[in-house]
Amino acid sequence: MYEKMQAVDLGAIKPQGWVKEFLATQANGLTGKLQHTGYPYSIAFWKGETRGDETPPWEVFEQTAYRLDGMYACGALIGRENLCAYADESFDYALSHIAPDGFIGSEYLRETSGWHRWPQVVFFRALIAKYEYTHDEKIVQALHDFYIKGDYDYSIKREFLHIEIMLWVYGKTGDKRLLDLAKKTYEDYNKNCRDDNSEKVMLSDKKPYVHGVTHDETAKIGAILYMYTGEEKYLRVSVHAFEKLDKMFMLPDGGHCSNEFMIANDSYQSHETCTISDYTWALYYLLMATGDVKYADKIEKCIFNAGIGAVKEDFSAVQYFSCPNQVLATQSSNHNVFFCGEQWMGYNSKHFTDCCVGNANRFMPNFARRLWMRNESEIYATLYSPNVYSFEQNGANVQIDEKTNYPFEDTVAFAIHTDKAVKFALNLRIPVWSDGATVTVNGKEQKIKQSGVFYRIEREFADGDEIVLTLQPKIEAQKSSDGGVYFTRGALVFALGLAYKEEKVPAPGGDGTLCNYNLTTDEAWNYGIDESECTATEVRLVRRDTHAPNPWTLESVPLHLTVPAYRLADWQLLHKTEVTQCTGLYAKEYRQKTGDFTFTPPLPEKISESDVGEKETISLIPMGAAKLRVTVFPRIETVKRGTV
């Protein structure tokens, strides 16, 4: 194995604080109740159920497997055995109904479309989560036999992603046939691929035109192959593909454009919520393969801002498309060309396409289970949040109690508990955005000048040792690609959070337990920013001691920024009576739809001096806590200086 660090067992990390509260809320929301939304989540497809005599499409297996994966991991992390038991019913059925040729899952998935066996990748990830928790070796054997007994070409379309599972099984069994199969599948896929998900395009400077989820899933494969082969040629593909993603498609909130394809990176673009889970899942592999801190930074930014900002506070509803700027979220407010004017930007428990309400269950459990990684005696604090990590090292039972309210505070404390003194190296991540850091070990202070590194503390640790990391974030005014300005501090992106009015809308096909929502606001939101006034004296961080178990709400968020701003008279909601919808992005199929549509407007192209009101002070909060929001503001300094 050639990776710099490895994932730890699912049961080794116990979330605490706000992460535990978030997961409990998730468990009480969509994760535990999706079956109440009707088809497909009311049917246990992985237990052999169907809807009457229907031939189920491959999508329903993908969608329900996403939910099982997130559900099982969530339950294991916070001790909700009922969630694990619910998922186990599908796992046990699948593992007890394996075909003679090793095939796992419904016979409907045998179709050779390039898509039908993709849902097995999602389901097998869920089985791997169960293995990480139980070490049930029959899972390894079943997955081994699936590939070795079977005779199938996985080199077409998204079935190519079976490489991820092949290599995991190879790592557990050492059966070189699996490695050879993975490498051959990779080579054949790139010979067959005719779209921009090919290795050739990923290595080039060409702007790809691809589906966002498919890109993230595909682009990570090179990093995984590198982890098992040590061949740099594979890693270069993944690294370059994600560098291009940053340059061409990254949005201010840490999620990349995917509405439904990757189009651009201006602030009017959106991300499909599926990409929150799949983009960060890909980055875990790049982090493990390279040990590069920047990937952990990107994971946190995406989860804290784009991810949490796309789900309702009680995790009862999720957006399909979510945007840095959204001053309303209704059943007709989708401003993207893909199904423009439809319900895709509403906070819903039931969407026209059901993938996101399943996949949203994965992003926070995956974050919590990757807080720590290790490589033999090297222990890595990869991501920060309150938790307890337990592991065995040279015969000692060690527990690290991580106490922090990160990302709302800048100090992370680690208390060591061990039944005997033991030597290991504790590696603390110093984010790229931190202006160095301070580390104290049992009160002895060390100034760290470097950023974007893991700071290594190698010593014989004793019970009661205490390590305190203090990071140094700074408030930064950043420019968007379309000329706007937004504010960051460390891992957090700040937004004008808008109190909203909530209208419940029955979710079609559901039993009323969960619903869809129209969210609108009466609050002022149309502000511009004079960036020349964004100085340390004008833009200030204000903390409040709320002690709320869930800090991700308008009322409970523990910090905000005060920023000078100006009302813009001509920046108003966008009203239309006819829209053009794209219904097929590859084929570029369009149709017209008439109605009464209201949209969040893009940034204004031109601002006249007469449009600019008096100077005010507005309060910006972490974007994840703002379900209706303005994150990117028009810049007006040129207007005020009379240069436009």
C-alpha cells in the first residue's frame, strides 16, 4: 500500500458536541423517515421487494443504497442501533441470496447498459461501512467472489467505478487477480470513453462538459489506483482533474457547480446536493493518497458551508440544487436552465429525482468517520470537530478526547488517556488558511510558522497529557468570478442570513410524515459592498456565548461578522412569465414553460450612483446556518468613486 494515511475503523470515532447533535437530528429526520415519502424509499429493493410487477429502473437501487450507506454509518457513529438494524435487513438479505456466479443484488441489475451495475458500487460501500464496524469477514468473501466468480466487463460508463470496490477487496485479500482486473478495467474504460470523463481530458487543460457527480466519482479513481500500485501516472490524473475543478467550477461556498452538469463558477451557479457527498468522498481518497492538507481544508469548507446550507435545520428536507445566493426557495424558484422554474431548489423531502434525498444522508457521517486517519504509529488529526478517538498502539489502549467547538472557535484541545505510556506520533493539521499556529504540550508552547502542513509531535505519551492547538484564521474579503465580494474566516464562509416564512407543501406520494416547503422572506437582502471599506476596523468578528447544542441556526449561531453595506434600489427579485427549460443536458433539449415565476436575481451588471442607498451595518453569519441567504454581494466602490 502506497497511501500516506489510511481510514480508521468506523467504531473508533465517537462524535461529540455539535456533530453528534447534527447526526442525531439527521437520524430523526430524513435518515430515519425516508420510507414515509413513498416510492422509491417505501420499497426495500435490496431485500428483493418491487412495486407490483414493475421492472424497477437502476436508479431506485442507487437511491436507496445511498440512504442505507448514510443510515448505517450514522447509526454506528452515535449508537442508534435501530438505524443499523434497518440497514442490516437489506445487507443480510443480499448476502444470503448470492447467485452461484457470485452476483449480489437483484437480477434486474444484470442488464449490460453501463449503468445497471453502478448501484452495486453504492451498496457495496454500505457493506464496507458495516465491515469497518463489525469486521464481518463474510462481507470480504462475498465481494471477492462477486468479482472473481463473475465474468463481466466493467469498463463502460459508470460501472467503471467498481474499481473502487475491487481495490478495497484486493487490499483485504491480496488476490492479485483483483488488482489486474482493476487496472485492465481502467485501461479499457479510457479506450472506450468518448466523453470528457476520460483520462485524456482530465490530464488536459480542456474545460470538461460533464455531469458533476459522474466527474467526482470518476476523477478519484486514479488516486485509488495509486494507493494500491504506487504508480504516479494514476495519481497525476486525479490531482489535475481536481485542480481544474477548483479553477473552472468552484463556487464560493466550497461546493462546485453541478446544476446538473458543470457549467461555470459564477455566483449564480448551483451545486446538486449529491455532489456534496460525492465530491468530499473523492477528496478523502486524495487526502489519503497524498497526505496534502489542502484536501482536508476543502472537505471542511464544503461540508460546513455548501453541505449544511443545503439541508433544513431539522434535516427533514434537502435541496436538489443549492446556491450561494438564494433569497427564496420554493417549488418554482429554480433559476438554473436545467428544469428552470421547477421545484429543484425547494427544501423538499421528495424531489422529482430522488437521488439527493438519499445521498444527503452520507456527507456528515462520512465527515465524522474520517476525522482521524493513521499509518501504523503515525496518527493524523485530519479534520476538526468534537469527538473521542480510541485505538490500540503497541499493546496500549489509547483514547484521544478532542474538545473544541470548531469551526466556531480557533482552539482544539486533545486530552490523552492511555492505560500505559506509549510512543506514537500525533500529527496535527495546520490548515492552508491559518497564519501559522501555536501548539502547547503539557503547557509548553511552540510557535508554528508554517501553514498547510501536518505538525508532528512524536513522544512517549502518558495518561493525562494535554495538547492544545490554536489556529490563526483571518477575515478575508474574496472576489467571485463574476465580480462580487464575499467573506471568509478559516473554514467558514459568511452570508446574510434571512429569517424566512415557511409554507408546507404536501410531498407527492408520501404519507404526510414529511413534506416539501416554500421558504420566502420579507427581510431586506439587496445590499452592495464597498470593498475599500472592508478593513479590520470596519469588518469585525462578534462572538456570543449561546451554548446551543445545534449552532447551525439563525438564532443559535455563536459568531457573526459586522460589515458596512449599502441598499441597492434596482437589485430586486426577478419575475418572469415564461422560461426556457433544458430537459436533457447532453442532448441539449429545450422547451418553453409559461407561469408566474420568481427567482433570486444574478448580481447586477451595472449599478448607477442613484441606486446606492445610505451606509448601514449588516450582520453576516456562517453560511450553513442560513437557508435563505446572500453570500456574494455586488461591489460598488467604483460607483461611489464616480468611475462608472
